[in-house]
Amino acid sequence: MPKIVFVGDDGTERAVDAAVGESLMTVAVNNDIPGIDGECGGEMACGTCHIRVEEQWRDVVAEQGPDEADVIEVLVLGEVTPLSRLGCQVHVGKEWDGVQVTVPGE
């Protein structure tokens, strides 16, 4: 079971177990990660699961799709970067042990 490291805006790191195939939004919500609300339940309709994939993991985690990019552009509050993703659209892979994502404080 891969461990995902969620990094808060204050630099606090929290590593949690994640099942392969599970969305990062679900992992975060199930582990009470602050800053991830997932208000729409993973329907890509709210932007409350905004994360940033750390640069060193960019090649491991798939790029955002066009629909996701549109939602990020329209619904995400705060700073959006090329590393921005919606946690509901990022699904854990078996090779992801140690993947780090930042939870922006917005």
C-alpha cells in the first residue's frame, strides 16, 4: 500500500496509506487532511480538493486532462500553478509510494 505525503502550507507533512486506485481526495478526506473538503464528492464540480503535485513527482502522476484544467481555471480559489490538480481526478498508482502533494491554504 503506497504512502502519500500531504504537505500543508505551513510545511507540516503527514504520510498516510492509500489504496491503489483511490483518489487523492478520498485519501485526504478519509484521513482528515486539513484543506481538502471534497464538497462535490469527486464530481469535479467544486475545486475544494485542489492540490499541487510536488515537482519531483510530476512524471509519476499523470497530467491534468482538459476538463480538469477548465475546472481548475474557473473554480479554484487562490494561486493556480502548472502543478495544480484536483485530488478527485488523481488516482493512486502502485508505484506512488512517497508521492508528495501540497495542500494550498486558500
